[in-house]
Amino acid sequence: MNIVVCAKQIQDPEAPPSSFKIDKAANKVAPAPGVNQVISPFDEQAVEAALKIKDTQEATVRVVTMGTDLVSDVVKKPLAMGADELYLIQDEAMEDGDSISNAYALAAAIKKTGEYDLIICGRQAADWDVGQTGVGIAEELGIPCVTVAKKVEVADGKVRVERVVADGYEVVEVPLPAVVTVSNELGEPRYATLKGIMAAAKKQPNVMTAADIGADTSRTGKAGAKSKLLKLYIPVREGKCEMIEAEDPAEAGAMLAQKLREVKVL
Amino acid sequence: MSEIGVMTVSEYVDGALDPISMELLGAARKLADELGQKVATVIIGSGVGDAGKDAIAYGADEAYVADDGKYANYQAEAYATIVEQAAKELAPAIILMGQTSIGRDLAPRVAFKLQTGLSTDCISLKIDTDLKRMVMSRAVYGGNAMADYVSETDPQMATVRIKSQEAMEKDDARTGDVKAIVADADMKIAFIEKVKEEVAGIKLEDAEVVICGGRGIGSEEGFAQLSELAKMLNGAVGATRPPCDNGWIASTQQIGLTGKIVSPTLYIGIALSGASQHIAGFSGAKNIVAINKDPEANIFNVAHYGVAGDYKKILPAFMAKVKELL
């Protein structure tokens, strides 16, 4: 059983909103000093989904990460959690892509890493929140895709998925090979163990360029993108909060109710 | 006859057009009127009855209906094939879908099949007359920033956030053709069953009052207290992601970018910091009240009224006073 997980390195989405800055001239997000790089949380859950399968059956988990300015300790986290191999796709030709060009590049990279039965991605990257890449990889590879999973089980050449919908979940089954994208409902990803961290430190990632994966650079990165970012800006917030202050919390609570009644909100 | 400017994908759920369908038609009508073109909609479902006529009454000029028992539940591959074929035949300049359980799965499939640019979860759509393209605005970085996009290829595709667009008043005098369509798809995904996980009481999406708890609530018992307050105010209880992940409340009650989108008259956020990805889920709320220990918490940047302090001490007095006043 060969499982491939796509994991993206992003700026920590849990960082306080006040630390978020934009480089207006470049129309890009400015690097925020003191804000860590992390694996996108949904992608960590994708690693977790893969490792859960590996807990119950013979499986190899390969992680593919595409990006620039990758931080070794960050991209190695899936290895420390228990993944077997790490592939880093690093090439300027992959920069500033959209879902279409990124899915093309990732699909090419996945093919290059070897046989695959199940490809698991996060439902969306927690930076641009687009949510298309998993579906795109499946379309590129010509295999089925199930999105927004909270449970992923493999048996008899099929993957059984519980996928989250607004009023509950749907259970679907699909033959392998397939792509599954996972959501936070899957549960907290496991911690890296000390043994895992030490093993990860010894492992060398396989670094690949566009040429290595045989990608046509007219289809990768900005060159292959169909969506164009016109403008990036920080929304203006009103910031006019009336704070209710009192001698003690109980009094403040009562005053809040009184206030809401006065302004006819209650 | 003018061309199809905008094609929407309507959603037929539990025996009726889902409200997002009317919101999409409302947005489509505005864009198409500006382009001087028509609006078409695709409806996929089982036993959809007069849904086509209803879509016309809500702003469509033409409705294309795929009505078959096998479409009773969402079938990704079949739906994608139908929409792809309709897109190829009608050649719309723009395709709109909802950022819903169906739309967020379906739209990327169609976009990749058509090899065109899709912007997801848009909250505003405008025609730029100079560029002659649709400018799509969406939240990025969990709501910390906004981004305006155009698609450089046709059709220009967007999924639209629930409750971000206004539906038209229903006008039964409007006329338009309703046509049946069929498509055969290679279906590899087998639907086994749907499990509903509905919480008792008022639906979160429909509630006029939403009481929302965060990580600081700390326990299932804490949420029981919020339920009590919600009951008093005839509202529903929601949560940020951590309480759902910790099992203090059903994950169907998560409000935010990847959860439910609510726009109540009154939102009360308790013991939550106000992460941008959560705020994105209730930005349409008319009155926002926040209770949080940390006076610097981001939630106070969007709230209208706030109390800084321990909710465990504030809430009982607040509830007692509410009881007295109502």
C-alpha cells in the first residue's frame, strides 16, 4: 500500500491577526518577524489520516512538499510523526502558481515518486484557503477524488470515506487509486515522538526540480496559472467596541444585559 | 437572442431549492444585466417538480433540469459531467456555484475539466468594464486579508459564500424555458449512506440569536450553560473550532470559514479570541457582543459591545438580568 501525502509549508495561521502585513508594492504577504512557518494544519491531518492507515496495515507513507524558502525542521515534521519518505519540489518555475498549475506540478511529482494507491491532501491550505488542489491532482491523474473527509479507511482495494456535509456526513466508497482530502473533523494529529524526531533528523529529503519531475514549465507556477491576483488588501474594521466596565464581573454582566435592552438588541 | 452571460448551478435539497440557489440567481441577474446577457441555471436532483419554474421566478431566463432518481444524493462525478456539458453547450461567460457542501466539491471538478480559473468562497462579484472581466473578491489568510482575482480564461468561475448575495423577490410573472437535460457519467464513487447529525432546537444557520463559545469555555458543561442562554433568547449555540475538535459540542455547530456561515441579529461570542477564520463565519451579524478575559483579544476589534472578564463570573449575572428584563 503506497500512500502519498501532499503537505504545504505556510506562515502560522494561528499567529495574531495584528502580526499580519502586506507588501503593497509586490502585492504579496510580507514575511512577519517572529511568526513561525508550519505545515498547514489540514495537511498535518492528512499525514495523520495516512498514519492511521499505516497503523493497521502494511503501508509506506511518502510526503510531497512544494515550495520555496522551506525550513528543514518544519517540512520534516511529517517524518517525525511517522512518515517514511520526504520529497521536496523546489524550483522558481513553481512559484506564484494557482490551483491549476500547482495541481499539475504536484501530479507530475507524485508520478515521479513511484507507485501510488492513495493520495491524501488537506481540504485547503490555511494560507490562501482555496480548496481546489486535491481535486486538481485527481483530475490530472485521471483518478477519483473524495473531499472533506473525517474518516478514511482502506480495505479490499477500496477506500471508504466519511465526508463532512452541512447537516452531518456522507459515507462513500471508491476503488483505489484515489485522492482524498481531509478536514479537521478527522481529529488532532499525533505528536512527533522523540524517536521520530531523531529518525527524521537522519533522513535526507529527496529534492526535485521541474526538470527532475519532467514538468512542462509553461504549465507550472505563474506561467500556468489561469487565476490572476489583482489586488491584496487588509479589510478595514470599524473598531468601535463599547466596553462595559464595572466594579466586579457580575455587575458587568448585569449591566451588559441592561445595555442590550436599552439599545433594543434584546 | 442574446447569449448566456451567467450560468448558475442551483441546489435542490430536501424537496426545495436551497436558499443559496436564489442568492446565486440574484447575483447572476445583476452581472448579466450589466453584460446585457441572459441567465441560465442548471438544476440537478430527483423529483424536482416546479424547481425550474421557481428558478425562472427568481431571476433565471432559462433552466436546465437533470431530474433522475439517481441524483437524489449528491454524486460528484455525475453532477460534474452534467455541469461540464451544460457549460460547453451554453458557453457562458461566467459560472457561479455556492460555497456549500456541494459547490465546494463540484466547482473545482468542473474548473479542472474546463481548465479555467475558479475563485472559491467569494463575497463580492463585479464586472470591471475596462478589463471586461469579473472581479471576484475573497478572504484569504483565514480572513486576515482580502484578495481580488480575475480569471484569465473563460468561463470565469466563482463559488459564492452563503448569505453574501441578495436574492430577488419571487416574481411569478417572469417567463423562461425549462428544458430537461441528461448526461452519462462514469461513476467510480459509490454512495453508501447519509448520516444526519442534527442538533435539537433552532438550526444554527436560521437562528436570529447565536451564542458562540470558544476554547475558553473549557468543557461540555460550559456549553450546557450556553445552551441555556440560547434557549432563553430563542437562539442557537455555535462554537469555534477547538471546542468541536475537543468534542464539547457537535462539529456541525462550528462557525467559520470551514464551518457554518451565520448572519444573526445578535451574535454573542464568549471566551473566544476572534481568529480571523472564525470572524469570517459571522461577518453579516447585525449586533456583535463579546465576553473575553483578555481585553486585547481580537474579538473586541469587531464587537459592538464587550465585557473583559471571566465568563464564568459574568454569564450567570447576565442571564439573571436577561430573565428579569424579558
